[in-house]
Amino acid sequence: MLLDECTKGGVTIRLSETIRDVRFSDRFTVETDTTSIEAQSLVLATGGLSIPKLGATGLAHRLARQFDVPLVAPAPGLVPLQANIDDLKWMPALSGVSLPVRVQSGKTAFEEAMLFTHKGLSGPAILQISSFWKPGQSIRIDLLPDKDAFQTLRNARTARSRAHAVAILSEQMPRRLAEELGPRLLGEKAAAEWPDKLLRAAAETLKNWQFAPSGTEGYAKAEVTTGGVDTKALSSRTMASTTMPQLYFVGEAVDVTGWLGGYNFQWAWASGHAAGTALSE
């Protein structure tokens, strides 16, 4: 369908060409490794830096700098987070374990699934919060969302007084995680011997794990690029530069990042439609 529409619109598609240079006097000149193309207007729909193995480059950012269009510093977004050196002592053994959590960075929070990996954490909840996380910050992780952890442990102490930590925690989370956290938080004694002080400390960790990432897995694993061309430098109606109206930026090249679930595709289509409509008028 897209190719049919391109044919109707007289669109020329050129593949396997590298853009070598872009210049502007009264018109744009785009030099590739095979030809030179001139045009009155130029639309940059070249995306961000995410997943370079699929061909992502910083072309849009480079041309924005070349033509003095302001940029917000790019960074990987919707990306797995890497564990720090201390957490790497125990977390890789949990690779593949997934559970529902609530994660929070600043005032932003998401309640979705989290996945342990051999490098740190991933899954929808982590990908979502990664776009809001800043280096040096910790992320708060609630391993028992919508549950009162202290009361849950107290009830277990009464109902299952002879059970040990792993058995009790495995009723609330995947067993492999319970095997890691149980002895560390509640010790080796049976539940009947757990004092309230111990339960409060365990509950605090379960509800308020402060995970301090060492970084992200970078653009190679990032689903999007945050940052990009500053929206203040573009017309919200046409996506044209306010200082160079012949130059348009759309999609991921712009500092607009959506959540998981198709929002970034929608932004790409909507901003491209706005630019295309403006050019046809």
C-alpha cells in the first residue's frame, strides 16, 4: 500500500546510497555517493541513534547542528539498565526471572513486568522508566505492588509458623527470586522466630528496593532515542524550522518520546503527515 501511494505521488525511492553532504543557498543540494539532488525543501525523517545495526545514524542531529537548529542532548530511551558491580554479584543468577513490579524515578512511576537479565534489568517496567532515569540516580522498585509486605509477612508467620523464608516468599514471587532474597532478608530460622523488627526491615526492602544502575545498555538495545531537535525550534503545525522554513524534522529526530505501545510510531506518522500536508499546500 505504501509503495502504491508513493507511485501515485511520483516519489523516487533510492536505496543503498550514503549521503555525503547537504548544502543550502537558495535551494538544498544533497550529495550522495552516486548522485547530486536539488530541492526547494528538505524533510529529515532519518530517525535517531537507536539500533545502529539497522542503519541508524546521527544524520538528523548533525544537520540540525549544521543549520543552527537547537538540539536537546540525545540519549538511549526505552532501554535495559545495567546493574552496578555490587548487584552483579547476585543478579545474573536470576537471568530470565520475571515478575510484576512498580518502578519509580522521581515523580514518574510504572506498574508492569520486570525481567532480570545477565547484565541487569529489563522488561516493560524498566524500559518505560529508563527514559526518565538520569545517571547517578537510583530507581525505586516495589517487588510486591498493591500488597502490604509487612502485614503479608506477619500473616505468614502466624499461618505457617514452621515454614522458612524461601517457602513463604515463593508464594509472593518467582521461586528463584525467593531463594535469593529469603535467607538474606529473613535468615534461616522458621517463621515463628521472626521478630517484627526483622519483618519491618524485610518489608522495606521488598517495597522500596533502591536499584542504582551503572548505566544503560546503550543505543544498541534502545528502542528509541530521547532528545533530538528541540520542539521549541519547530512549527507545531508544519514541523518546519522556525529559522529555516524550508527545513523540516519529523519522527524520532525530534525531542518527542512516547511510552511503549505504539506511541512512537504514532508520533512518526503524525509528524510526517503534518510536514507532508504543509509541503502540499
